[in-house]
Amino acid sequence: MSRSLFLVKSVSLLATLTTLLVQTKARADCTDASRKAIRQINKKAMDAYQNMDFKHARSQLSRAVALAKRKGCSLDWIHAMTMENLAVLSIGGFNRKKLGLRFFREALRIRPETSIDPEVATPLIKRLFRRARRQMRVTERPRPWPKLKSATPIPSGNASPIEHDSIDTAPRGRPLVITCRTNPTLHATSVVLWFRGADDTFSHRAMHHVGRDWTTTLPGRVLWGRSLQYYIVAHDGLGKPLASSGSRYSPNIVSIVSKGGRSETENPFSSGKSRHHKGHRGHKKPIGLWIQIGVGFGAGLARGQTEVMDEEGGVAVRTGKPHDHIEEPGLAPGALSGYLEVGYFVRPRILISLRGRFGYIGMLTKNVPGAAQSDAAGQARVRYFFRPVASRWLRFYVGGGLGFAIIRHTVKETLTAGSFVDTDLSMGIAPSGFGGMTIGTNRWVTGYIETGFIMTIWNKADLFTFHVDGTAGINITF
């Protein structure tokens, strides 16, 4: 019995020593360079949190967790910082208290003296942090995060490879000039500006060499979101990067402000004096009302009753009987239609709208006295854009709608009296789906091309149809 107990204790001691060795090795593998990269990502995430862009903050912190795991920093204090920021984001951004508590406990497990940034420490966050400390039985007093050693100074005197004064704020919707100067010892032959606004990906623009400076101008359409991110890269004659000011993972950030000089978004965790009020004149939404005007033409399934010839008592040649229905249902042309749509952007990529369709079919039914001349439809629609408004020349979208429609197609009939072009009526509840793209980057007016289908559903089978339209026109936004 004593031998078995000895073996159990020996195995337990060996497991403990192995765990300590693994943890020691993990901490040793985490270098200052890795810590700096993770800290920069955390800073970027919390800047997004302060700007109420919670999804972007979550994305950045997820990157920090993955980088810590890859660089062997999962047991280092820098990972505890990421866990603490995830706790703050979970509680303050997504109102998930239990998840926030779990992140706080993980941060305290790695670094018991973990503390909270006063800028984001709301009463609720402080209370949950104290609860996590009690649950983990932490007795250490909170201390600030360790400071990292500064980077090794660049040789060749005090000159930086790229001299650039970062831009803190810029007016919304106006061109922005960005200038830098490269050190002559760098021998740079080209300089490129990488930037992104409301878009998810970076775009680039070549900078022009003017005297000793490199300069370029960003168009006003780029400056419409909450912020602009950018960095500058200098290249040699072979296109090899030589130096940069900022980077993809730690860009320079420009706050976009309204005409009143204030940022569009407020920090909900700052003091009440610095918050914006709804009635402030400088507060404007980036985009709102949408009007679409277009024309279209299409075809659909004709399978119902004709509207005129059966009433006139026509006799079909093939059957010798009165013609009161279409003998061979199939594809038939529809009306030439005009469209008017009025909508509102509830999100930068989501538009809700009301759309009217007004069709004219008289040019195809001139030889039938009393034939219908028009049709109509009305729908409520929802549209999703794959890119924010006015961010690219071509912006694709998809959507759907529901409403009521009266749709007519033309059918050619051969009767004893001759050949006629009559109309086929379909009507009922009308679901629809569509996809298209807008053309142009002007904020106010763009063109569009769209293809979509509309169905009519009624309690009578001969009132059903499936119709496809192609449309084109212009969009006007305010």
C-alpha cells in the first residue's frame, strides 16, 4: 500500500514539474518583439472599442490571441492584457457578463496583479473585476502593466528613414494631402501610401516625388467613416520594401471629424462633459435617404386566362372550341416597366425601401380592341451591399422583397378570325429576389444594373406566374 502511494505521489510530482517546465519554456519563447506586436494589436482593438466599433475590436483581439499562441506568449503577461481587454469588450460592448468574468479569471490566472485601464473602468466592469478577484482568491495588489524596452535607435544620426508627422484629425468628405520625406541614405525610388476608410481591406496609392518630399492626395469620398487608417512604405528600384511609417497591423489612425470639429462618434465611457449631444450641429450621419429611378424589361411564364379574346367569343383553329384559356403555356414577353424606389440606410450596408413598378404593354397589343395597357406592383424590400456606399466603382448587392403585383404578359393566338396578340393576367402576393451592382464612386449619384425575379401567388393556379426583369437606372443618395 505504501509503495502504491509512493508511486502516485511520484507521478503527481513529475506532472507538476513538467507543467512548470512547459510554462517556463513558453515564457522564455515570448520575446519583446512579440510582446510589442501583441500590444500594438491590443491598442488598435481598444481604440476601436472607444469608437464603439465593437466587432472590429473583437476581430483585433482574436488576432492577438492567435499571435500569442503562435509566438509562445500564452502564459505571458501580455496575454493577460489581451484577456483583460476581451473581458472589458464582452461586458461593455456586448453585455455578456459571464463571458467577461471568464476572461477576467483567465487574466488573473496568468498575472494575479492584473489591473484595469481607468479609461474603460465603468462601475459595472469594476464590480465584475472585483468578483473575479474574489473567485480566484487573489491577494496581490493590482499593478500597471510592465513597460517594454524601446526599439533600437536607427543609425545615421537622429534622422529616421521616413520623416512623417502623423495626422490626428481630418474633415469629413474633403481631400486629404499626406506628405513624407525619406532619408537620402535610404536611396528610395518609390513610396506607396496604403490606406483604408470604411472598407475592410487596404488600398494603395503611389506618392509623387516633389523636391525632397513625397506627396499624394486622398479623395474626399474616402473620408466618410469614423476613421481613416494608413501607413507609408518606401521601396528601392527592385520594389523591395526599405522602411515604413506605420504598418498593416499598426497603422496611423486619423479621426474623421464633422464641420463642427468634433468626431462623429463619442466615447460612451468617458465623462459626461466630453460627450456629444444629439442636437449638436456638427453631428451628421454619413448617409441616409436613397432614391432609385430606372427602366426595365423582361419575360415570364404565361399560363392563365386571356383577358379579351375569350370575351369576344374567338374560336381556336386547332380545337374548334371557344378560346377561353392558353393552349400552350410558356415563356412570353412582359411590359416595358418604370421603377421608383425610396429607401433608407439603417446600416452602412443595409437598405430598407419601398418600390413601385409601373408597366406599359400597349405597344404589343395594338391589334386587340379593349386589351389591357398596363400593369403594376408594389413591394417592401431589403438590400445588402457587400461594400459600404461609394467605396468602390462597382459595388455588388443582393436582396429580397414582398408585396402585391398585377403582372401581364403577351401571348399570340391564332383564331378563325386571324392572328392576335392578347394579354395574360397574373396577380397575387408577390415575393421577389434580386441582385445587382452600382456603378460609380460619386457620393450623391451612381448608376445601377439589376436582375431579379418576381412571383405571384394566389388561390387560383392560373393566376400564378414567374417573371424575370432586367433593369438599369440611377441612384440618388442624401
